[in-house]
Amino acid sequence: MDEPTLREVVNKCLAVAPNVRFIWHGGEPMIPGVGYYENILSICEEFRRSNQKISHSIQTNGTLINQSWIQFLSKNKFGVGVSIDGPAHIHNFARIDSAGQGTFERVMRGINLLRENELKFGTVAVVNSYSVNYPDEIFDFFYNEGISFNANPCTANPYDDEEMKTLAINPFDYTKFIVHLANRWLETDNPHFRVGPIDDIIKGVMGHQPRLCRFRGQCFLYVTIDSNGDVYPCDAFLNKDYLFGNLWSSEMTEIQAIQQSGYYSGRAEVEEACRVCEWYQVCKSGCMRTWEGNKNIENPNGMDFCEARKLLFSQIHARIAPIGNVQS
Amino acid sequence: MLELPQSVTFRVRRSIVGTIIESKIVKALLVESAAVGATYSDDSYSDHTVHSDGPGWSDNWNDGNTHNDTWGDNSEE
């Protein structure tokens, strides 16, 4: 994203919300270097309104983390998320560099730098058609390394390329994988080690509010802004079919109106159909990226993503079923 | 890290065959939820929503006004 677009994006985002979070994605968002983000912070300060909270996170592959990055991330309280799919053979299956070489060793070097410098970080492990076969290896790797992780499914929409479709997993395989991880995690009884989204699902099935957007039905809290200023509902929908508009020609308030009346209104119809479901409070109709690329669903009941999600919640619930109220 | 109140007991079904024990994991998750008022009907909880493709926590505001959130914190406490 070039400087003029950056200024336009920051200005228009900060103008419409009391508090704003930026999550910087790529490609690899560390490629532009520390100076690029120092400039972003300067722009944010220029447009920050009185008492406005701004936060920044960066979702990185971790291969470029060095001491300069460590100092910058620490000083500026950047949230850090590292993408790592598991041990070497699993991670390197899908995460290779431009020369076709696996990146596992470089990612771990970055993670070790974060740990040595006591920087808080989260990790995202994408569960693809290969790694879904190795839940134990993945769990053991992260647990032995002491790295909490979030296992996100690799999903594909109809317009995605063939490689993505080959890597995608079906929702039932994801459910089976997550339930297996849940069993492993609960066996440890270690609350200092976290496995997402199982932590959120446990909260949900026990009557508490999850935190992840995909269990909260809160797509409207986020938009994804491409490098040219195009605005989409989410990073899963960088497709012209879902384009809200461009910030060079639209105000964010106009984008939000389109979001609410178009994209999100379809979501509201689905949620209405879902309200009779016993798992509605923890599901909230799920993440639209798992709706098989279909934004015209009216009632998901019976569709694979819906049935797999019901199975996921029921199995976690069976594992966690409370037999008594909180006693004080 | 949130301190777990000693007076609160959560009993959970440890396995599907019915062995009943306390779970530190479940206890910690429920205490964490309670600490931010995370009930189903609490709309203000939106401020704590996190995106699935981000680091996993929501409160790293750079205004010096944060509360202690342990998600994604890999340190042993």
C-alpha cells in the first residue's frame, strides 16, 4: 500500500470509529521493513482523535523477524501472530518460499527471537488436506514447544484456484480434527497452554461469550482493505463479487452502509433461520467463508458446514458437559 | 494471569464414561469470561471480539490503558 493510499485509509478509518484495530496482513507484511510501520504510526498519530484508541497487530510468517523488528514490536505494542502449521514436514507441505524450500527453520528462528525477548505472540496453524491427518503430531509439537495455537481450517470458495481447492478440507474433517485436539488438550489439564478455537467453543457451550468473530456473528466489526484501497468484507473474500467500494472514491460511512444493507443483511437472514438451533448462541451462524462461497443462503440447516458445526459443538459439549452450577 | 478464586468450583465430566473431576482449563476459561462480563447478551463485549486471522487477543491498545489478557501469551506464569 503506497503512502497516499495509507493516509487515505488511516484517515477514513479513524474518522468513523471510536477505537480502531489494524491487523496488517500480506503476502508477508514484514517485507516493507520497520520503517514502513513507523510511518504508519506517524500517520495514525496525525489523524488520531482525542481519546481514540488504536491498536496494531501483524500476522506474519515470522521468517524476517530480527532484533530491529523485536524492538519495534515491543516498543509500539504491536500484537504479533505467527503462521506455523506444525512440525517441519507438516509446515513445509504448504509453506514454501519462492525457491520451493520449506520455511519451517526460519519460522522457528523468528519464534525463538520472540520468546527470547519475551514478546507476547499468538500462532495460527492452518489445517489443510495434509495436516488434518496429523492431529497428534501437531498437538505434541505445539505443546512440547510451549506455544499456544489457533487451528484454523483451510477453506476454499468456488472462485479460488485449484491449489487452494486441493489444500482445503471439508467441515467434517475439521470437526474430527478439533475434537481430537480438544481431547488431547483437556487431558493435559494445563490452562497455561491454549488451543483455539477450542477455548472459545468451551466458553460457548458453557453459556459464555466466545471471542472469535466466527463464533460471534460479528462480521460487521471488520473490513479488509486491499493495497489499492478496495474494501472487502474479510480477507477470505478478496473477490470482486464481494467488493464494497474503494476508499479513494467512497467514505467509510458509505462502505458501512453497503456492508449493512448488502453483505451483512444476507447474514441477518441466515441468523434468523438459525435462531431455533440449540447451538445458536455459540455458533451465531458461523463464518461466512465456510458457507461454501454462497452469499445467497437463507437457511443453512442440512448443509455440510452447518451439520459439521453442530457435531463439533455437541461433541465438545459432551466432553465438557457441566453437571452442576458454579458453586460459591 | 487472572487469579483463580479458591471458593469457586467447576465440576465437569472429565470423559464420556463419566469420571468426574475438576478441570483447571475449564475453570480458567470461565473465570476469564466472567472477568470481562462475557455473557451472551452483553453487546458491549464487542470490544473484546478478536478476528480469527489475527494474533488472538484484542486489547493491545497503544494508549497505555490495557488490561491483562493472557490469550496467546506463551509464557509460563
